Amino acid sequence: MAELFGACTGGAVLTAWALHLGATTFTIGLLAALPLAAQVLQLPAAWLTLTFGPKAVAIAAIGASRLLWLPLVALPFVELPLPTALHVFVGVVALAAVCGVIGNNAWTAWIGELVPGAIRGRFFSRRTVYVSIASTIASLGAAVALDGLSPRGWTGFALGGLAAVAGLAGALSIYLLHRQHAPAHAGAQERTDWRVLLEVARTPRARPFLRYLLGWNGAVALSAGFFSLHMLVNLRTGFALAALYGVGVATVRIISAPVWGRAVDHLGARPVLILCSFGIAAVPAIWLFATPAFLWPLVIDVVLAGALWGGHGIATMDLTVKLSPGRERPFYLAMFAAASGLGFAIAAALAGLLASALPERFDLFGETWNNLHVLFLLSALARVLAAVPALRIQEPGAQDVRTFVKRAFNVAATTLAPRRLTA
């Protein structure tokens, strides 16, 4: 249900809302960045989690973030000036992002209590498989609805209907979340000690991870909000083909997630994070070669992004929980998420301003480029630089990268080598 909500409110659907309401490139980038940029509010979220308990805060905040979309059911049918309607839409997305941040802090603390560290990698890999399947089906359905109704002039009806589906799915997701078990002490109030925040910033265990999150999310933000816009406007794929791209990424992620989960549990999250970070740096560069008549580079992107982002997500989640001591976990989670959000917010704002300042089309080296190509190139270069601090992250018991690669190669060779037949 949560993935159905996400499919009806994010990605290409969010871009469709923005284009329908006359948003500029800068506004579209801002909207895509809001969920991560709002992570800077994790510190008050940590206080709420400690004061009222993870489960109560998670249900209330996540519920609010999803039910806030219900008023948008009527927005396409209300006679408002286009700028006013756009302001209403941006306000709803912003409020939902804030509530989502509060809920995410509580949910992560809650799930950290529930899942034992020894199986955390495999748990999140299995979770990745399930949510990827749900997201794929839901995103494809939303895209087919938009592609089927938009050419007939019914874009507003399609968007209002998707908002209604999102509200219903959000309500059902909260009911199911309410049924989830919570440890007995999770609802107990804790005395807030704000000195923990200084400890997080100073401790050798957390500081390298904080630096990595700040730089990495800034590098990703330079391009993250513009892939859907590029597909719909510059590559002219339509919503259905854009959704099929998402299906391909999700399929590769489903296939690779169990492998990454076992690797994280047995060899450590650090080497997985390092390898995936350097590999993901190539993803935005691939988009420089795709054109409306030549979309095949996106097939390479599907394989690369699907496999590496799956491993990156599992490793990041494992390290986030592993580097957060039990009682102070909400504050550690808050600082990690705030660092991510700060880097993302600053870079996303700069990317939007740069995209607006650059010409939409220009010729260079005998080829025609657009403003988003510049952002993709900058993001690829920035990701290489941002991956370097991952080498300084310390994880007790984790294998070094060279040993990890060697063992992975041996396992692959053993698996793929032909076996002798015995009588």
C-alpha cells in the first residue's frame, strides 16, 4: 500500500502535476528535492521519537504525510488561477515531505529495534524485493492511466484520480502499520539529552559516515530531480515508456538484492557501499548519449542503476542502524539524515538555478545538447569525488574492498564454472 501511494504521488506523476500546473524547470527540481531536502528537520523528529515513542510518532506522521494528498483530488476541478493552483500543490508536497521526515526517523528507530543485526542485510534485501515488485506494478498502472487519458485532454481527471487512489492506499497503509509489533519499551518516554548531538558529530565512528552522506547526497541531487523531466520532455518517451524504464530498474534490483543482502551480512556493509558508490558515478553520464531516436543507452543504465542502487540502499541502511547505539539511536539517525538532507537541499537548489540560467539548447562539438545534460555531467563528476570519503568509514568486522572483490570473484567463478559429471 505504501508503494502504491508512492507510485501515485512521486516520480513521473509528480512531474506530470508540475507540468500540468505550469511549473518551471527550477520548480520541478525543487519539488523532486523536497523529500530529501526536508531531512534537515530530523533533529526535532528525533525529539518527538524519544518523547512519544517510535510507533506512535511513525503512525501519526506517516499518516499525515499521506492523507495530505487528499485535497489534491479536487485541485484540477477548482477554478483557480494557474499560479495559485501551483502554490497549493507545492505547499501540499512540502508539508507532506516534512511529515514524512518525522515519520521516517521514528520508523527507522522502530525497525532498528525489531530486526537483529545478524540478519539485517538479508531482511532489507527481502524488503527491497517486495517493495520493488509493488512499486513496479503500481508505477506502470499510473503511467498507463496518464498516457491513456492525457492525449484526450483529461490530464486533470487522471491526476485527480491518482490522488484519490493515493489517499486510499495511504489510509490502508497506516492501518497495516498500526498492526505491526512494537517492543514493549519502544513507547516509553526517554529523557532528552541534546549533548548526544555533539557526540554524534565528534565520535570517530560516525564522523566519516556523516561526511560521506553530506557529499554524496549533494552530488546525487545535481541530477536526481531531472531524470523524469528529461525523459518526458527531451527524450519524448511518454509516461508508459518512462514507467517501463522503472520496471527494468526494479527487476534488476529484485534479482540483485538477495546477493547484496548476503554480502552485507557476511562481509560487511562498508565494501558494498564503496563499490556501489563508485559504480553509480557512471549512471548520469550514460544519459548524455540517449536521444529520442537512440534510447539504447538507457538499457545499460537500467542494469547498472538497478544493481548498484539496490546494494547501496541495503548497505546504507545497515550502516545507519549499525553506527547508531540503541538508546541514542533517534539522534544518530537524525544527524545522519540531516547531513543527507542538507547536502541534497543545497545542491538541488543550485542545480535548479543553473538549469534555469543555461540555454535550453546549445551546440558543442558538433552535437546539440540541453541544459539537463550539463547537470548530468556535473553530477557524474561530483559522485566520483563524493565516493572517496566512503573509504574512511570504519565498520568493525567488515572485509576490506580488495578481499571483498576477491571473494566475490571466486564465488562467481565457482558458480559459473562447468561441473564435472560423475558416474
